[in-house]
Amino acid sequence: MLHKLPGVFVAGEMLDWEAPTGGYLLQASFATGAAAGRGVLAWLRHS
């Protein structure tokens, strides 16, 4: 969650066209999406 914007959650990965990382950018996007989803659920439970 963004500290300055409570209730706004972000996920994803910055694109770097020069990086030869293959599928790691997608994996990071999926992983941060899952973490953001868990954060939303926890925030809603405590709101």
C-alpha cells in the first residue's frame, strides 16, 4: 500500500528493454500482484 494514499495498492515490474532477464519480469509481476492482493485483504479486515 502506498503510505501517502491509504487504500491504493500497486503491483508489477518496471520494464527494462536492455535487460536479458527473460521471464523474470513476468514472475515479479505475478508475485507482487499476489502480495498486493494479500495486502488488500489484510487491510480490508482491519478497516
